[in-house]
Amino acid sequence: CLALTIPVLLLSHMIQSWLGFTFRFTGDKYVLLFLSSIIYFYGGWPFLTGLVRELKHRVPGMMTLVAVAITTAYVYSVAVIFGLKGMDFFWELATLIDIMLLGHWLEMRSQMAASRALESLVALLPSVVHVHRDGQTVDIPLENLENDETILVKPGEKIPADGIIINGTSDVNESMLTGESIPVKKEKNAKVIGGAVNGNGALTIKVTGTGSDSYLNKVIGMVQSAQKTKSKTQHLAGKVAMWLTIISISVGLVTLIIWLSAGHEFSFALERMVTVMVTSCPHALGVAIPLVVAISTTLSAKHGLLVRNRTAFENARKLTTIIFDKTGTLTKGSHEVQRVFSLNDAYSEDDILQYAAALQQNSEHHIAHGVIRKLKEKKLTLWESEGFKYIQGIGVSGTVNGKNVIAAGPNYFKQENKPIPAIPKEIDQSIDTVNFVLIDGHLAGIITLADAIRETAAEAISKLKAMNIKSFLLTGDNENIAAAVAQKL
């Protein structure tokens, strides 16, 4: 439309008279009509359909105002081309549509940016599901999965739908859905949520919620409904547009009547009426609101703030209290090594870490990932291991440097009917995950892991306090961990 507007402006007699040049040829007015018709019907289509939609719902707004203005300009200008005395408004029609389309595009672009957040939620679900059918396991697309079917979820895979475990045991990572930082142990008859990540065990699950019935889809539905809400500023702009439409038509008719009453001919009075109705369409209002929404949304996103509800965004200036999620917000959302203790003079803390990492490199457990990250952080050598074995719900074992090494939790000692070794007082067992490292059957050291607090969290909360904004913590994690994080911050 912008490209077609350039020849429309050059062919407009009014623009030519203003700029002091002449560009005329036989049939130029019909070329002007043809180009302007394309702009009106193609470029004006969003506003014409918006007019129908607004009138159908009996809430005339910005679309109605723009549609009335461009239709008045177009119909009058067509009449002038075919003999009505007066000056056409094609140039005004073209520029008005261009500016309003710019505002409309900016608004749609900001909505698309918000909807991309939903795509990341949808990506939590796998595309293929392993289903038990007719005595064998087959792979089917997720959309073909039905309630009450039995599915198999292999170690490390995402759980495709809500359900109940009928066979198997595993640690399931639900942090992206519930905030629980530590993977939750799931056994027979336990409920699982679609989108969570399975740990080391294979699970057989009876599906209870697919499609719109699933927990994740309900979350997506909530976000979608939030995106559709308009802010108070947008509602205000709509109300202003409605009254401007009424005033525009009313004042236009009054203008027509006054000029006719003053003795002027109909074409003269009609030209003044159309002028009033076309120029009363607020170009600035049509662009300003979407532009402010788009720029503020973009600036916010650059600063890590995703706006999903514009009314809430506008009301943010009145904030007195902020409620924080914990996992991934105040904390890093991943298990990090906090302390390494050597309980045997023959091994240093770095030795304990290297023996543990040598075993854990073969595991997909969250503890394994944390130990490997710590090894890389300290730039220590990753030793090789042999005979790796995963012990369900207990730990891992194998041979490192010719020594039999076990890295396990407290359950190892319960299984062996041995007392759990004394744990150093520095370790808070209510918030730390404790992993014992045994070398050749003797306890050599302890590694503790926890969901580490972000470096910037304390600074953020102190700044909020300085602004007299209260901070609270709301989390799906267990109470001891929540209390410990809150106390530190």
C-alpha cells in the first residue's frame, strides 16, 4: 500500500497544487482511481471487516472510525471522478490507510511475540508416544493418544500426558510445572503430569488426561485467555473512537446542513461534510496506542520481563508487594554441588569429586549433572570408569583407577543393614541432598548438592525493599527448602 501511495500522491491534483508542479496525462484520473481502489479494498480490508465485527457486537470502536473515514473518502472521490463537482480525497485515503495499517501491524507483532511463549510450553510435550496395543508396543503421534490407554515412558523421555503409574519406579523432574527443584520419586499408583521429564527408570502409565484435559493444556489455555485481554488504555482508546465516530458523523451532517442553509450548492456543502468526516479520523490515536504497547513490550522483553497481560503491566506502577517463584527464579533451578568433604586422609576433596564424577559421567541423574558441572568448574581431569552399574533408588557403582567405587544416598546403608554414617554438622539435611562416596568398601567422602540461589537474587530483593515493596516466596517445593531460601534472602 505504501508503494502504491507514491503514484497516488503524484497524481493527486491537490498535492500538485501544494507542491507547485503539474503531472497530468489523458486518463490520469482513472489510473488514480484504479490505484486507490486497490489500496481501499486490499489495505482497508482489516478495517472494513473490523467494522462489521464491531457493529455485530454493538461496540463501535477504532475499526468503525477508520472504516467510516476511508469509505466516505473513497465513495466521495469515486463520485468526483465520474462527474461530481469537487476535489477528490484519494491521497488522504491512501495515507490514512498506510498509517492505520502501520499501527495495526505493530499491535499484531507484539501479540505474536507474546504467543511465542506458548510455543515453549507446547514444546514440553513429545511428538511420539510408545503405546501398548494388541500385546505389543507401537509408536504413535501424540495427537492420536486417547484416555485409558497404557503407555511406556523410557528413561530420560518426557511424559506425554497426565496419568497414573501402573508399573515401574523412577525420579521424575516436574520443576518446569510445579516448581519442585528435586526430582520426585514416583512409584506404582502415583500420579504423573504430562511435560515432566522421566529419570532413570522405565514407567508404564495409564493415561488419564490428554489434549484439553491435561494439566499443561489448562496452563496454556490460561495464558491464551490472558493474552486476549486488552488493557485499560486500549479500552479507553476504543471508547474514544466510538464517540469520535458518532461526533464525526454528527458534525459532518451539521456541516452539510449549515452550508446548504447558507445558500451554497449541494456539491460545495458535500465536499465540506466529507472533509470533516475524513480529517476527524485520528491518525495519531490509531498509531500511538499500538506503538506504545509494542515499544513497551519490546523494552520489557529486553530486560527479561515478559508481558502477558497488558492491564497488569500498566498497573505495575502501583505495586506494593511482589510474590516470587523459587525454582529457576530466585534459584538456578538445577542441583549444584555445595560442599565436598573428605573423610579419609588418603583422599583430598578434589580426589573425592573426581572419583564421584568418573562414575556419574555414565548417569543421567540430576546428581550426576551437578557433580560433572562442579568438576568442569574446577577444571579437574575426568577419569575413566569401568563396570558402571545403576542401583535403582540408591546410587551408582563401578571401578575407577582399579578401585571399587560407590556413590550413593542414605538408602545404600539401609539396604546393607548398616547404620548411616555420622554427617558433619555443617550439612543441613533438610535442604541439602547428601551423596556418600565409598572407595573399596570404606567411606571416603561426602558430596552435598542443593538448588543454588542466583547471585542477583539478594540484590533484587534489597532494591525492592528500598522501594518499599514487600517480597514473598511462593513455591511448589518442600517447606524446609523454601524456608531456607527465604531465610538466606
